[in-house]
Amino acid sequence: MGNTTSEHNMNSLRNLTDNQRRVLQALSEATGPLGAYALLERLDFSGLTQVYRALDRLIALGLVQRLESLNAYVPSSEHDASHPTAFAICDQCGISTTWSTVRWRIASNA
């Protein structure tokens, strides 16, 4: 039997480098999407290369998503890997919310 999304995420988390863990934690604790420069400042890395390497790996593992319109990053939810996701981003405060097709179906049936 294949791995579930949760099992895959747990295995991915075990194999993260320290930099990848720090980037994922910073994104998880943020109130909105963060760009590479914001991550660089928060984490005090020696350069953007470290940030982008961590982000590239986290994206490849499905743990982080890039918001192209903002050139920023957010942590993935458990549903992101298996369902299409839309992001609602407040123009005033920058807080983002994710909506998977599962949540859309539940909301439309309520």
C-alpha cells in the first residue's frame, strides 16, 4: 500500500537540513507570505543562496508553495498535495488563506 500524504510529509520532515527546517518554521510562524529577503533577515543566513536552496528543496517536497503574484512563499497545508489550491490574499494586511477544492465543496454545500 502506498504512502498517504501525512506519511509522506512526516518522512520529508525527518530528512530536512537545519536550514530547511529553519525556513519552514519561519514560514509556519509568519502571519502572511514571506519573500526571500524577509527570510534572509529573519534567519540571519549569510546570503540569499542559502534561502533559495532551502526553498527549492521545500517546494520539491511539497512542504512550501510559491505565490508568484507576490514573489513570496507559504507553507503547504495537508490538502495541497492532493487537491488544487487557491489563495486569497488581503491587499491591506497581506494575510493569506488557502482554499482547496475540498473546502470549496464543503462551503458550497452548507
